[in-house]
Amino acid sequence: MSLHIIIDGYNLIRQSSPLSSIEHKDIRLGRNALIDLLAAYKRIKPHKITVVFDGANAPQFLSERERVKGINVIYSHYPDSADTLIKKLALDYRERALIVSSDMDIIRFAESKGAATISSPLFENKINLASVYSITDNDEGEDRQWQPTTKKKGPGKRLSKRKRRNDIKSSKL
């Protein structure tokens, strides 16, 4: 089952200090910086990625959907908001979706439909870690191999099914 990452675009930009500083200069530059970051991540992990931006006050000539550097970009248009479109995508993809947002309304809706969720700052950290690990993995090559051990891991208490599913999808990032 492939993972579809659905991102609340402006939420992620405004939760990230480097992206928000770029967005304060120009909103288009902020969007492009996010898309560049996601395109670099997509080269490392080939998940399907969709970014939804709130385009309610955007110019009419702006197309509703486009594909930029392998990333699906969707702009909402009146009367829909980005939140509404994200909820529709969560409803369509259900268990195959990972929703990236810090908006509690979106998170609660997505979890009720079976989609996994992750906060915007945590997702940004995972993206940055993936790029760091991809660089170190290429440098080290085959030196790091799994060593068998009999050491037991973790506590005996099991997480809830929803938390386990969420952790499995988050670990694929």
C-alpha cells in the first residue's frame, strides 16, 4: 500500500521559521521554497505528495491544480477553503493518507476517517533528518550493517491500534 502525504501548505510554511521568513518577503517565494523542499524529499522517499494551498483570495488566472517538480499542488477557490479540500482528500484516501497539519479540526477529522496525522513541525524535522541520513548513507556505504542481538526492546505495554498505525506511517517518512 503506497503512502499519500497530504500537506496543509500555508500551515507548514507558517510553522517553519526558515519558510515563514521567506514567505514574509513574498508569498510566492514561500510556496516555491516549500515545493523545492518537498521535491528534494521526494527524490529520497518516493511517496506521492500533494500540497493544498488556500487560494480563496488568489487571482482568478491561477490554475486550480498543477504538478510542480513531481509534487501535486492544489489551490482552493471560493467557496472552498484549503481545509475543506484536505478533508475531502482524507475522506478519499482514508488509511492510505498521511495528513500534515497542526490544525486540530483537520487532525480530528482525518483521524476519524482512518488517516494518519503528523504535526507540521514534526514533519519538517523528519524531512530534514531524511536529507541528512541520505547524505551520510551515501558516504558510509556498506560499513553500517545490522548486528544480531538478543537484547529485548521497549516496554511490554502495547500502544492503541490507531497509534500503532500512525507510527507505522510516520516511520515511512
